[in-house]
Amino acid sequence: MDKLSTVMAVEQAVKQRSLGEGSGHDWWHIDRVRNMALHLASEEKADAYVTELAALLHDVDDWKFSENPAELPEVKHIMAEALVPEKLQERIATIIHETSFKGAGVQTPISSIESACVQDADRLDAIGAIGVARAFAFGGAKQRPLFEPEIAPENHDDFAAYQQNGGHTINHFYEKLLLLKDRMQTKTGKLMAFERHAFMEVYLERFMAEWNGDA
Ligand code: ADP
Ligand code: NI
């Protein structure tokens, strides 16, 4: 298969699995991440083909839905069907493992420029106006309250503690979303995160003012 046919086969398989998903990990999240990752890749002179395939596949076996995120079974199945060569499959698997946020106190280093582009693109989609929408969509899908004033945010030092956390959605801003701007890997990503971050701060201020009846 040529590169275009492979991308199209992977895109179709991912789209079929993710259309209509209700926790903010639907097809349009994948499509936005793919487009942003390709934009970052062109700025950073990263390999567009590897970046696009990894971006398309990055959430298929995410720990939030998959029974076996370490092995990436669905990702491997899709890549095999699309005849992605073995060596490239390994590169893509590495990028996917490096992409996810794993807790406020856990570093998520990247080992390639393509990985930087996918990680930044995924994180940009978790902040700003879209990020606010996705956070509450995820919280709703998990039956989490919007806010519980008595439950303070936590700093998770390991991935397992972060995964087990079931707090309210406003805490998620302090436990993850507001930390992302300082963890961007690419120059373009950093610039874009700055503005999206500022929007979230205004949003949270307004949320609290309305919560307290001050606005
Ligand atoms: P990552 O792999 O880095 O978690 P995803 O693409 O899976 O990135 O995006 C995670 C999305 O789910 C984010 O938009 C985030 O706001 C939302 N999310 C994750 N955990 C929570 C939570 N505890 N409360 C609210 N939203 C959450
Ligand atoms: Ni994602």
C-alpha cells in the first residue's frame, strides 16, 4: 500500500470506532489532533507520515477505555490491516505510549520530534474553549460532579494514583489542564498553549464568581 492509502485505511478504521463517542474522545478530537500535529510537524520539520498515523491512532487503546493499554491490541490490529511495516509499527507504538498525561508529578519525556508534535497536539485539544468542553463532557460521562467546594485538588506523583482519581471536574483543571502550558514540547505548541491557557483562567474566574453569586 502507498502512504496515502495506508493513511486512508487507518483513518477509516479509527473513524468507525470513534464516531459519536461521548466523553470528548470522539472522531472530531482525533481529527483536530491529527490536523494540529501535522501543522506542528511542518513547523518542526518532523516526518508528516509518522506523525499523522500516530495522531490518528493515539487514543484507540487509551487507558481510559482499553483493557490492555500496555499492549495496544486494537492499534496493532488496525496497523496490520493497513499493512504498516513492522519497524514503523514500533515507532508509532512508542509515540502513543509517550503521548498521554500521567499525573501532575509524573514526567512524560518524548524520544522523537514526531512524538513532540503528537503530544503537544493532544494537549492543545485538552485546553482552551475545546478543553473546557471536553473536561465537562468527560466528567459527565463518568458521572462526576461539576464542582465540590470541599474537595481540594491533588498532586498525583504516580500514574496509578492519577488513574484512580475520581474527583470533580473543576479539580481536573488544577490537576492537569492548567499545568499543560509549561509542558509543551514545541515552540509553536508553547505559543498556542499560552492563549488557550489564558482563556481557561478567565473561564475559571467567571465560574467561581457565578458559583459564589458575585456575578
Ligand atoms: P491524555 O491521554 O493526555 O489524558 P486525552 O486525549 O485522552 O489525553 O484527553 C483527555 C481528556 O479527558 C481531556 O480533555 C480531559 O479534560 C479529560 N479528562 C481526563 N480526566 C478527567 C477528569 N478526571 N475529569 C475531567 N476530565 C478529564
Ligand atoms: Ni487524545
